[in-house]
Amino acid sequence: MVKHPEVIITLPKNSDAYVIIITCLRAIKNHNLGSELYDFANHIKKNGHNNLLKSVSYWFTIKSI
């Protein structure tokens, strides 16, 4: 289940980690979720680089373009 399904992250196909993280940070800011930034960062760190999209999909709805 997605933690914040109302937050839709739009990512180009084959986005690198930098693009994914920056997009997520902007979404956190734009949706006033700053209080969850620490938990988001720890979740990403715990699951590692290889599972980045899986981690992000736990937090937000992902749309590819």
C-alpha cells in the first residue's frame, strides 16, 4: 500500500537516482510533508540504491513518461 497515493511522482523512463531523489524531495516540499523527510530518507537508505524505485513506490504513486 502506498503511504501517500495522492502524491504523484512523474519520472522519465530510465531516470537516474539523482533525478528520482530530487523529484521526490520536490514532491515532499510541495505537499508539505517535510515532517516525514527523515523517515523517507531513512527508508531510502535502508533499502539501498538497487531498490530505489521500490522504496519510492512505497511512499508515492509513480507515473512514467
